[in-house]
Amino acid sequence: MKKYLATVLTLMIFFSFSAVVKAQGIGISLAEIYKNHNDKTMIVSDKGDISTAPENSLMSIHSAEKAGADIIKIDVRTTADGVLILMKDETVERTCYGYGENTVVSEMTYDEIKKLNLLGGEGGYGAKNTTLTVPTLEEVFKDRKMYYLSSSALHPEEKALFMLDFDWSIRDEISNLVIQNKMGNEVIFYIDDTSPDEIANWKETLPFEPMIMTYFKGNVIFAATANVKKDAEIAEGIHLATKNPYGVIFGKTVQNRAYESKIRTMASPCNPEICGTIMQDTEVWWDYLISAGFNVIMTDNVAGLKAYLKDCSEKENALEKYFYDNIKSYSLPDFNSDKFFDYKRAYNNAYDFTLSVLNDKSSARSDIVTARYEIQKAYNDIYANYSELEKGTAGMTVTPVRILLCIAAATVVLIAEIYVYKKKKK
């Protein structure tokens, strides 16, 4: 009896946990989402949440996760004695205080670096001193394991992926540490200035399939599309960068090539120097970039971007409900006359655009709002003019375009008559 009772209790616990998992949407991991080029827009926090803690610190990582980052990009360097630490610059001057004459990271031992304290935020002149120290990459990995053994394990949506930005020369040291800590499914390797062939050869040496983000900077359309296509063979994402505010990388041609190649594209409006110069880390530019086709956005305002994407999701849900409740099952009537097809054309165009928006899990708010307006207007126009359309008299409304067409037609007829009249006179 006790045996059966234990079995029943075990099954109850299992199904209860499964229900919680389902309710919380744990079924799809961020790694799976990243690998799907057509999935939701992903938020990247650059160096963690620098508004609350020093860049590349454990505290900034925790803060970025709690704010809703899907990915946290951290910078990795190696010390003179081979320890992998989190540090953006070649020296410790901007981000630390308490250093001596030697400030070059690669010439300092880890014992020397761990005695330093971090400056707040991005560091630099005027930054506040903190008691936090420079973490090692291994500490970041171990902290991740301990952090999610705590009560926060109930909230796996906070468990962001790490995007490691490093020099290609230390790739083996980093991949070995990833393997030792079983972090292969939680790490994206950010690789710059390395050929696709080199990356492919390196991947073959690994006992797991690494997630990769490559980098391209330029404004030549042929180079951009070629890099997108090549990198799609070895990576799930490519960071596109340019100083030109009207650069081709922000256009549909490159983004269409990325979509066809099944690779994500990332933009970083938090760094205008590589994102069109005039761009800012605001809703206006997030909307612009996502509408262009980017579905990975690097930001220093994780909470703001999270709120924007939530609003997009709510508006898309409303569009979807309206579309399937009113439009999807609606059949366009057969009208008596094809002479005036304005309403038909507007309806069909709006229908196709709305479907494309609903099929894209990474749609900009402006596209969603436009689709809702266009399909609703086209639908209402048909019903408002149904009797005229049925009789074949629709389209008789006087508009500037129709006036110009009439004038043009009359002019052509007049010229023809004058020509015929002169010819007869001769």
C-alpha cells in the first residue's frame, strides 16, 4: 500500500511541476529562441546593467537579468598568469582604482588585479568608488550555478544567456572553461575579425555545438549581403554595424538576405558610433530597427526595451484577435464591375501585410499599428460602399488623382483631334 501511495505522490508532484512549468512558459529555452531566426526580438544588455552597478561586475549581471535581459554581453581578457577575467579595455585605468604604475591587463597577474576595486557604471573621471572587485569568468559561471539553486530558480525567465566578447587568440582557454562548467547551452561566442573557415574548423574541435554571433562593419551592400550569407553557415546571428546613418545595413535588401539565410541580425543603438551615428537608445530607434528586420537589440535600457516589446506583444494580440474574428473567415464579394478596383486592391494589400506582421514574431509597434489601421479601413470601406460595389458604380467618388486622370485623358483626346483636323486640312 505504501509503495502505491509513494508512486501516486510522485506522479502528483511530477504533474504539478509540469503544470507550473507550462504556466510559466519554461518549455522553450532562450538558447532555442536564439537559434530560431524568426522568433521574438531578443534584448542584449551590454556589460550588464551599468545604471546600477559597475560594468562587467556580478552585480551588473544580476541587475540586467532582473530587468529582463535575454542576453548579457560581457568582455573577457586574460591576465599574465592565464586567468580569464571580465574587462573591456586593455588597461584597468577607466574601470578600476587603486592601481600602481602598471595598468596593462595582460602584464598584470590575477593577484594584482583582484586587489583593485571597480568604479561605478562605465567608470572614468568622476565615477564613484565601489567595494566590488573584478570577477573571473569562472566566478561568473559558478555564480550562475549558485544563483539558480536559490529561490530564483522558480523564475527561469531571468536566466539570461552570456555573450562572451573575447580575442580570438584565447578561444581555446574560453571554450575549455565553458566545457568544464557545462555552460555550452548558456553561452554565445561573439567573434570579430575571424574568417568563417577558421570558425568552422574551431567548431569541429568542440564536443558541443556552440552558439555564435559574428560581426560585420561596413556600408557596401555586396559585402554586407555576402557576409550575411557566409556567416549564416557557421553562426546563428550577425552584428551589423556602420557609422553611416543611412547605411545599407539598415535597409530591406540586407535584412531580406538575412531572413532567407535564417540568421538573426543584431544592432546596437546604445553605441551610435557603430549604429548610424545619429541613432539613440530610445523607442523611436528600436521601432525603426525592428521594422527594418533586426531582431537582436543591444541596449543600456533593458527595462525600457522590455516595456516596449511588451506593448508590441499586446498590440499584436489585439490585431490577431481582430483579424481572426472579423477578417480571416470573410470572403471578398464578387462585384458586378471590375472597372473600379481601388477597394479590392486596398483590401488585398492590407490582408497580405497583416498576415506578414502576424507571422513575424519580431514585429515593430509601428508595423502592427499600421496593419491594424489598414485592414480595418479596407474592411470598413467595402462594407460602407457595398451596394455601389455590387452595382458596379463604386469608385465614382471625385478625388485629386481621378481629376488629373480625366484632365490627362481629355488632353490626349484634344491633341488627337487637332492632329486629325490639321491632316484633313492639308
